[in-house]
Amino acid sequence: MVDEGLKREIGLWGLTSNIINIVIGSGVFVLPAIVSEQLGASGMLAYLFCGFLITIIMLCFAEVGSRITVTGGAYSYIETAFGKYFGFITTIIFVFGASLMAASAVANALASTIAYFWPLFNSPLAKALLLVFIFSLLAGINILGVKKGITLVKITTLSKLVPLLLLIAFGATKIVGDNLAWNSFPGITDLGKISLVLFFAFQGAEGSLSISGEVKNPKRNVPLAIFLSFSIILVFYISIQLVAQGVLGNALPHFKAAPLAEVANQIFGSVGTTVMIVAMAISMMGYLSSDSMNMPRVLFRSAKDEVLQLNLLVKVHPRFATPYVSVIFYAGLCCIFSITGEFRTLAMFASSAALLIYLGVAAAVIKLRLTQPSDSSEFKIPGGFVVPVIAIITILWFLSNLTIKEMMSIGVFIALLTVIYFLIKYFRK
């Protein structure tokens, strides 16, 4: 294994918690109402479709993640398979598109949730100061060592899952059968559009794998953590949607701000509402804790590969063995974008950017199989090239649901990155 100056201190349950923590973020608390508004009780199809897509994508991550065990996750997979140009494009889309936009969206939602209890934070200045405090705190914890970072992740993962488990268990006894009846079968276009929004609740694992360089026995633990975490996530998501739809029925779309808080109110009264809103805040804080640990590793690895021409980002703290400059740099970017951004726009852009990353990883599986021999200790997807090819086709179909304007924006963004990459390369020579 490559020695990057980092410590391998994360075990199977640490990595599994990291994936669950970042995937089950704010989306699970608000998306049930959005899905129900568009598809009603048949919204379950969108969950199943997203579940199918994420399963075949994660199979691709599991195979390539057992081959490439350095820090960087999806960036390292794509850069190894296709070279520095695609590594550069991936880093920018990964950090500045998918993860930064998603983290900023979640931080916005967290600030709004805190303002529910303390209206003082509705003030733009107070909100900005709150966001600076949150990201400063997370940066400090992650500089002190990956062990402290992963401990925080485990605590927040457990803290968010317990209230959701209680909601599912007690909510199942309050389900009204008629609320789950399908009035119509959704069209493929409607299903595609709402699935693109819903997919925001499934993304994040690509960032969680960025800490692979600090995982013990990564050839075994990376694939196993992926399978364990997404089995748990799918069960949670489907159960929560069934309970929300079954309890609130056609009224579910009327509670877009906090649908699960209303479900808790129906089951437990006003105490339930408060508990669920607190759980929502903990969940979002948990997401940010994982993201603040994961994404600086992508910056660190891409700078180490000289894909990003920022030598400061490769610095490792002499005492804590963490990429502390990358941690501070990423926290600063999150602060800026969260103060100036808005949830829905950030979430849509983050979903589209994540799909581009998944497309690259699925293609990397095919390329690495054709160019690099594997050994028996590595995980290999059964069925030849069937799974990565299906993943590529499904992702392209997903992306086809973007508007022409959104497609053009992404195209222009990639074109600008291409120009920047070759200008940097030219002036370096």
C-alpha cells in the first residue's frame, strides 16, 4: 500500500457509519412530502428506482474500491483509470459541484432548523456567524485526528437513527391502509424527474470512500461497508416513506418544511414534533461532520498527484497526521457557499454533479478490467460487464431528465474546466 503519511485507524463499522451518516442527511426529513406531492402513494416506485440505481453504482464502487486503496475515493478511481485530465475534472466536480453544494444546502437547512428554536438566527448576520462557528468546530475536530473525526461520526449516526427507528416502529401501528392505495401509475417522465430530486437523499457514499487511505484492510472493508450501509439505508428510506404516506395520506404534501415532524406530532403529540426537529438537526450536523472529514482527503490526494496545483494542500500535521490545510481550506469554502446559497438550487446541482462522478466510476470499472489484472483478494462484480454497462445507461437516462438549460450549464462548466486544465499544463511547461 502507498504510504501517504496518514494513519489507518478506521475499521469496518467506522466506515459503515461514515457512509450511513452522510447518506442519511437532511433529505430523509423533507423529501417524503416532495415525492408524495408529485407521485402520491406510488412515490414508492421512485425510492425503488433510486435504490436499484444506487445498488448497481455501489457495486462498481465496491470493485474499484477494493483495487485502489489510497486516499481520494472516486477521484483516485477515475484518475487511476483515465489520467490526470479526468482526475482534474473529477476533483472540481466532486469537491466544488457534488460535495460543496450538498454540504452548503444541508448547512442552510441546519441553520433554518436551529432558527425554529431560536428565531435570532433568522437574521442574516446571526445566521452567518452560526455557520462560521459550525464549520470552525468541525474543522477543529478533524484536524485533531481521524480517530476523533470518526468517533463524532459514530455518535451522530446513532443519534439520528434511534428517533427514526422509534418513528417507524410506532408509526407502523398508525398506518391507514387507504392512504397507501395507488390512484394511478406514474408516467416514466414524471418518475424520472422526481427521482432526480430524490436521488439527493441517496448520494454521499462517493465522498465517504475518500478516507480509504485511513481504513484498515481496505480490500475487505470497503466493499463490505458499502453493502452493509446501503442495506440499512434502503430499509430506512422505504420504511419512512411508507409510514409518512400511511399516516398522513393526501395531507403529506402540505408539510413540505418538516413532514416527519408532523408524522411524529400525529403519533406522539407536540413532544414528538420537538424530538423529530432535534433529530433532524443532529442528522444534518452528522452529515456535515462526515463531509468535513471526507472531502479534504480528495483535495489532499489530488494535490499530492499534482492534479491540483496547490502544494499547501498536501501538508500533513506533524502531530495529528491529518491533512490540516485541506481541512481548513474546505471548511472555508463551505462557509462561503452556505452563507450565499439556497437549498433547492444547491441540491439539484449536487445531484447532477454526483451522477457525473458515478458515470466516471462505472466507466473506470470497465477500463481497469481491460487494462489491469486483478487478484483473488479483490472484490469483482459477477456477470462480466453487465452491471457497469447498465449503470452507465441508467445514469445517462437520469441525466436526460435535466432541462436543456441545466445541461448547457454543465457542458459550459466542463468546457471551462478543460480550458483551465490545459492552460495550467501549458504554463507549467
